[in-house]
Amino acid sequence: MNLTDPILRHGRMQSSAAALVDGERTISYGALADLVLRTAGHLAALGVEPGDQVGLCLKDDWQHVVALLAALRVGATAVQMDWRSRPAEKARIAGAFALKLVLVLPENDIAAPCPCVALDDQWHDAVATAAPLTAALQDRDAPAAVLASSGTTGLPKFTLATHVQLYLHAVAYLEIVPPTRRQRFLLTLPHYFSAGRLVCLAHLMRGDSLILHPSLFTAAEYVRAVNRYRATAGFIVPSVVRQLFAIAEPDKPLLPDLEVLICGGAPLFPDEKRDALRKLTPNFHEMYGAAAIGPMSALRPQDLTERPTSVGRPFLLVDVEVVDDDERPLGPDLPGRLRCRGLGLTTPIAGSGEGATAKDFRDGWHYPGEVAAIDELGYIHLQGRSSEVIFRGGAKIFPAEVEAALQAHEAVAEAAVVGREGPDKQQELIAYVVARRPLPPGELLAHCRTHLTAFKVPHEIRIVTELPRNSSGKLDKRALLETLGADT
């Protein structure tokens, strides 16, 4: 199989249906198939062969989608990069892989140790006259893409996904997409982000219309885009959910026409999950996953009110369990290290300089770094990331618990907690809070003392205007730790 086969098939079966909507530009499935085959033909003319690695450092637009599909069609491995990152970071990632070439914006040479090919007028003229590459690599186990973790608590970890593994990720995700009609999916996630690439491929394989939207936007702009394009499905991160809450009416759904709205990237707090059903849409879902295996579980609307502390039950294609420090499976409700396995589990890349370590992949299992418990019905309850655990007085403190207590205060819009070493060599909890109104830290400390045991109360609470995020919109705790380091 080739991952592009089902997408190009729509070019024959529903050639006039809209595949990509990018601003005022609409590309039908017939036109998309022609673009992909001609772009693949041009890549082959440039010397790209099956097994080569091709870098994509492009904006989140229709050109990026076409380039990704063309690389897959040729049989190359796509290495996607954030076009907004600093030149040194782009060059570092490009240098970590033996890239045949990198496709870049006309104004964006990344100083990679390989040819950089700009998608300029000359490129588009060459594609228009290129011979379509009709014969594609047909090998389901061939490498398709390099996946990277979000890197919010450390450096990204790279894994290699095959065509069939990406297909299985898409199959799991599509379990929660209503099958009754073609969806109009509003894509606001960066394309290089694992979830962004996943939903892009999944909806195109399904034959839906993909509405491309810049990944930086306000809550009002998101609502306008949903209404303008008559979107029926979307995928957002928690920070966007909270922004939407700020403009929503108390008891009237803000996005009533969405048939499915998915939140992923990090779990919401229980009250936020219940509020999402009431304030955003009754078709709200939460999804949990990891780049190395794709979607792992989903919390559906019927479960949001009954099990809001959970991130749902595992998808059928994923095996999930909790083990102790000796790798022994634990019983219901007992916390331990979460691990997962399945046919969609990707392979860690050795020798890339930042590859996933041996402790993340062992004996056919992937350890995504979460501490969790699984109840008797199979629902996963996350307690926090093991890398974020703060030790004080011999006790473990999970930042998520402290963040939830802070979030319960009516004036707190968002909170993040990290640890630093104090004068007594004990870890101190430092909380960063975005407030909805002027809020003295002393008021929050008093609130924490009534909601937390004494050793979990933050040593310091800092009121900030915003929390740092990576380009996918996820909270970047590494940046907070760097801020603390600069203050000492």
C-alpha cells in the first residue's frame, strides 16, 4: 500500500468535491490528485528516490499538503520542520538527518547541509509541466515520516513511522468522527505537529473537505472561521478551549453546528470538560495520545460528565496498561507508569542526536512518560508526567494537582506549576498564574491552603499576562524552567 492511494482514489470517484480550502482558493480532489502526481514527478526529476529523506520547511497551507503527499507518493520519508523556528534550530534538525533536499519558502533558506529548493514561480512552472508519477512505491512497511514529540518538557524525541503505521493512527482517530456524511474539517494545528499531520491525512483519506487556517488566531477568529466555512469538525488544544470560554455565553453553545470538536495535546481540568459540553458544543471530545503511537484513548461526550478525571478508554488498536517499577502490571486504580503497544507503534531513531532513549521503548512497549491509573472499566486517569514530578520531603507532588487547585479559583484563567531547588536542597513549587482580574498572590496562597495539604502549597505564585507556548499551542514548561534559571 501507499498512504496516498485512498486520497488519490477520491480524485477519480469525487473529482469535483472540495479537498482543500485555503482562503479564497479551493482545490478539488481531481485537481489535488493531478498536483500530487505532477509534484511527485518533479521530485523524481530532481533525483528523489524511494528511501530518501525530504525536508519540508513550509507554511501551513495547501502547498505543504501537496508537498507532503508528493513525498509519500515517491516513497520518500517526510521530515517536517517548523518554518517559524529560529534558523539555527532548522539547521540543527536538517543536520540530524541525511536529507536529499529541503523544500522551503522562497524567502527562507535554512542553511541546511543539503540543497534547499524554494517553492517559487520556477517551482510551480516546473510542476505544471512535469510528467505525473503514476507508479508509486507500494510497500506498507516503507518509512513514511519522521515524527517528533512536542518537546514541551525537554528536547523532541524522533521516531520513524511507516505507511501502514500512519494509516493505523488515522483509523484510530476516525473512530470518533461521525461517519454520516463528508465533514468540513477546520485544521488549525501546524502541519509539522504530529496531530496536525494525522488529522490532515485522516480527513483526506476519508474524502472530507480540509479547511486550512493559520495556527495563530484569536477565539473570535476561530468562531468566525467555523461560521464562514460552515465547518462541521475541528481539533483544538486546551489554550484555545480556555480562550473560547472567555467569549462564550453561560448556557448557550458557542459552536452548535460542529458535529465533533476534539481537544488534545494535554488534558483539561474536570470542570473545564463539563463546561465545554455546555459552553462550546454537546459534541465535545477529549483525545489522548503520543506521537510515537498516535491516538491512544478518547473521552466521549457521554463520559465527560461521569468520568471527567479520565482521558477515556483506549482505542481498539492500542493496548494500554500501568506497571510498577519492576514492570509488573498493576490492578485497577493503582498508580504507576503508563505503557502502550500496538501495530501502530513507531520505531525510535538512533543516531539522530535527539532520538528517543532506550527507557522509552522496551520489549515492544512504549513508555510515554505518564504516571496514571486505569479503573476497572478501562478508563485511563492521568496523574502527571514522571519528568515533572516534584519531590519535597520524600513525597511526590504532581504539578497537575496543584494546577487544578489554582484553576478552581474563579479569578484564575490558567495556571502552570514547576519546581526549582531551594536553599535547603528541597524542591520548591513555583506557580505561574494568568488572572482574569487584579489578583494579589496572597489571596491565591490562602486559597491553596484550603484546597491542598501543606507541603503542596506553592512557595511562590507569580502573576503573568500569558504563559509560554510552543508553536502547536501547548504549554511550554521548559521555557518556564529557563525563566527560573535566569532569575537565580
